[in-house]
Amino acid sequence: MRLNFLAFSSLAIAVFLVTATLHPRSMRADEATVSYPDGYRAWTFLHGSVVPSGFGGFSKLPCVKPCTNGIFYFYANEPAMQGLRTGAYADGAVIAEEMLELKLGEKGNGGEGHRVLTAVMVKDSRRYAATGGWGFGNFDEGSKANTLDSKAQQACFQCHIVRKDQGYVFSQYAER
Amino acid sequence: MRLNFLAFSSLAIAVFLVTATLHPRSMRADEATVSYPDGYRAWTFLHGSVVPSGFGGFSKLPCVKPCTNGIFYFYANEPAMQGLRTGAYADGAVIAEEMLELKLGEKGNGGEGHRVLTAVMVKDSRRYAATGGWGFGNFDEGSKANTLDSKAQQACFQCHIVRKDQGYVFSQYAER
């Protein structure tokens, strides 16, 4: 179960990175129907995943093996938490992820750097019917304008399709 | 400011690791006055820090440079959040940290493994007057028994003293 989770997380991040790379910053936002998740830092923290240097935002940084340069943190609002528990996501559910720089020291220790981006998936069955009821957004550091147009959001969805039986959500929540 | 935060985080973790190493699992708990932070996963997530292989719990794992084998997540309950905003911590404030295995793949990607430990600092001005009003606890995976006796808690406090002006707390909260 844990291995499946890690595999799914890696797959989701890999597709996200590919999508982000394919759609440069200059792309026009898609009418801002997916909005910035204000207050997500106070939502429930789900899990983290470290990010390799293959991500475009880190291309100018030195690669010190194993070349980890960032970290994703995932958060869920209360409707999304209910969905994570039941498998059914009501309209209004939002899962947010933020990617920060991860600075590793020579001895393998390390901590957070600045925020590189925030991304979301927002449940609205009617508005986002073409993508499983989820709208997808990406917000570069310092911006609340969604950089993903409908084509990019469709690319997000094409990855999430493999999780149809889990409401198209990769994240899981462990009580511990 | 960010650099100070990272430096303090590294210092706090370093002292925690030394303390944990000096006090093996067989040490008698200190009358369990510091209790396990039930429900901390639903508290506000503060930040993360990756952990080097120098930590005893990882001594049997292979060290692949830069030898990062774990990750700390820090959480604050609502009284602690008020303290983080104001600098004054009321009795009942609790900051919890958990350390999970961090599994890095060959390409620098990675995700969480199992939980290795949970640790806390609990504010009770009267009960823990000898350590700045904070009681310290460490709970190994699968246990709710504090492994830190009064001597070990004093060692925790000796590190936290440098943060007297911040209520003895290393953690900070970034809204982002």
C-alpha cells in the first residue's frame, strides 16, 4: 500500500513536471476559472515528496548527487479531507501543493528555501465536467494567476485518470 | 531571516540527534508527565527539514551521498500558533515533530517511508519551570511512552536557551 502510494506520488509529480515544462510562464491563463487557494497553509497537511533537479525551475542550480533540489508539500481543505476518507469528493474540495526549494548541506541535512510555485486541483462537477470534475491550476511564485490553459489542464487530467476509482486523487492521508 | 531560520533549525535538529543518540531506547521514562500529542497530524503544519544519516535510527541503511535518510515535519496546535504569532506561549501550547524515513530514488526524487519517532515540546509554566516552562518528549514508533527522563529534557532545554527571546522556540511559521 505504501509502495503504491510512493509510486503514484512519483508518477503524479513526474507528469506535473512534464506539464509545467511544456507550458512556459508566458502562456495565457485560462480565464482564471481556477483560483489561487488562499489560506491553504492552514489546511490539513497530507505528505511531502522531494523533487529532482530535472524540474525546469532548478536547471541553473548545481546538481549534487542525488540532485534533489526541491520539496512538494500537499494540503487538503475540509471537503477534500472528507473525500480522502470516503473516496467521494464534494464540490468545493481543494487539494493544494506547494513546491519549495530544498537546500541540502554537505552532511545530508537541509531545510526549506523559497516557494517556487503553488498548484491546485479544485472540484466542481459542472464547471470541470470535461476533466473528471476537477479543475487544475498552477501559480508561479508571487502570482495568483493560473498559468494552465484548458489544454494543460487536460494534460493534468490524463494523468489523474488512472486514479478514477479514488476520485482522480493521488494523495492519501495517513493518521500515524 | 530565512538563513537564520535554517541555521536554527539545523542546530535544533543537531542537538536533538545528539540527545537521542545519548539516550538509548532502554532508558526509563520520566513518569510520563509529557504525554503523546494525539491528533497532531490535524494541527497546523509549520515546516520540514531533512535528516542526515548520522541519526542512529538510520545507521544500518546505506549512505548514498549526500546521505539524507529522513525528514522532520513540525506541527503546532492552536495555542502554539498564537505563540508563534505573538512570541508569548500560553500553557497548553504544544509543538510536535515527527521524523519519517525519506526514500530517495536514483534520480533525486523521493517520498516518505514509515514514521521513526514523534517528539514534542509542551508548555506548562509551573510543571516545567526548571526548563523554561517547556516539557520535552520523545516517542519511538508505535509507542506513547516518553523516552526522555529529566536529564534528557534538561539537555533539550540547554539548546533551546539560545531562543529565550522567542519563547525558547526554534520553529517559525511562514504564511506564504
